[in-house]
Amino acid sequence: MTSDDLTANRERISNDPLCRTLGIEFERIEPNYAETTLDVTADLTNFNGKLHGAVIFALADAAAGAADQANGTTTVGIETSTSFLTAVEPGETLTATAEVVHESAKFSTTQASVETTDGTEVATFNARGYRID
């Protein structure tokens, strides 16, 4: 893959419609590594006033998908697990960091961690992907 191809691929990933809707930003996208951030707002909370778990999942999933597909492969998720470790209040900024830890011709395993700005771990995320091409 050429440098121009990698740049176009990063642009494609960064323009994910769901991420734009939720306010997820792609800070770094490199082959096998990515970082996403999110400013937590009140409109992303659940009925308890805390950040909705689905949004935390989406933040981690976006980072994992970007890390896995940054080299130009097309991967679809086939299995994930998320451990939610602490509640998050509006006003916080979260960062998800993801790294591909295993890959073969058809499968990948990616791990992500979601943290607050002070380094408190909010969630861990594991994903297994199937590489279409």
C-alpha cells in the first residue's frame, strides 16, 4: 500500500458516520495502533446520568477497528468483550487506545483500554476480527 493509499484509508476511517454523530475523534491511526477521544456530554448519558455503556463500547470499537484496518485490510468484527470498570460523568474526556496483538491471514485480535484524562481506566475491550481481504 502506498503512502497515498494509507492517507486515503485514514481519511475514510476518520469520517465514520456513527463516530461523527457521537463526537468521537480519531487522534492517531497507524497500522496495528489507534487512539480515539470523546468529550462526554449530557446527551450521551443513560437514565442514571452517567455515560452510556454503548458509547464507551463505540469509542473502544472505533479505536480497535481503526488499528486493525489502518493498513488497508477490510475487517469485520466477529466477537467482542467489554469490561466496564467505573462510571463516567459528563464533562470528562476519554481516550481509547487500541493495539492489534495477534493477526493471521484471516483473523485478528485487538485489545483496547479506555481511560480518563487523569489515567483512570474506565473499560477494557477485546475484539476478534475476520479479514475479508
